[in-house]
Amino acid sequence: MTYDRDPKYLHPYIAVRLKQIMEAIQEKLPATHSPKLISAHRTPSDQFELFKKGRTFRNGGWVKIGSVVTNLDGFIKRSRHNYLPCTAFDTGLFSNGKYVPETPLYKHIKQGVKLGMDWGGNWVSFKDQPHLEIPTSKFFKTNIEKDSGLIWQKYLVKAGTYAGVLDGIFGPKSLAALKAATNENDRNLAAWDKLFARFGVLEDFDQ
């Protein structure tokens, strides 16, 4: 994977806040430590590989046999990381440049809450301290699917290929505009790369 830590795949709501989030976390850390983006977008296949960790397939289903890292398989149950752009990211802590997977200092990732994010460390079950995600209330019409469609539509407006309603419903007109702008038939990494290369972060996205 060459895209999983690339900030260009972050939802614009996150992208415009990322620097401030990292600075807020850094302020709480010792001078020897620093926060870095370690996981942004994941394809469903990437997610499924994570889902299989600590599990084995037995009697027609996946059974836990050890410590698991996610309950989301990327296909039946999608992770916030699986959207394009992704609506969540994980932050890793590094000490003198070396990744530190476990330390009480991960509690400081919660500084992202002050900048409009939800923190996985606040979850009742399966706490995920490195994880920050966009609150549902911040999505276009509070609908994550329409929110994703709207971002793509706005890019296609900038590309000059879409003149339809900005409703987040990615139907035939939106798909035709995508094909005209990127020569891709669906909203994949290649299409995103082409649009992002032309227009960068949609800094005017916030509703």
C-alpha cells in the first residue's frame, strides 16, 4: 500500500484541521515524543486483512482465537477508514523517531475532540485511543453516503463536467461527469488521485 498514510485521502473536514490536531496533541507530549498520521484510507480488502487478525474461519464463520484489532470486515460492516475520502484516521506516537505502539500517552489523542472530532478512546466498548473520526452530525444531511457523494460532485463541478444538483446522490449524471473528468468508471483511488492533483483539498467544503 502506498496510500494508507497519505493525507490526501482524508475527508476535507479532517484535512483542514489535521495540522492543528497534531499540534494540540504535541503540546501534551514530552519533548521526546511526536504524533504522526499512521492510518488514513483503507480499501475493503485492507480492512478485511485487519479483521482476520486474531480470528480463524471455522464452521462457516470467523471465530476469535486471540486478540483482535477490529470488528469491521470492510464488506458487510464498513469502517470509517474505508470511505473515499476517509472519514477517520489513526495517530501513532513516536519516541525519538521510533514508533511506540503502547503507552499511556495515547490518552492525549483526545485533544482532537477540541477541534471537532470524535475520539475512539471515549467508546464504551472496543476503545481505540489512536482513532479520531468525524461526528455524524457534521456530515452533509447527517448522511455519510451523501456526504461522500457531495465531495465528489464538488470536485466534478470544479472540473467542469458536472452541472447537476449538489445533493450527494451519485447517480448516472455524476458517474458520467466522473468518467468525463477522470476516465474512470467509479469512485476509486485513481479517480481521486486525478481530481486531487488538479484541485487539492476542498477547503470550502464545510457546510
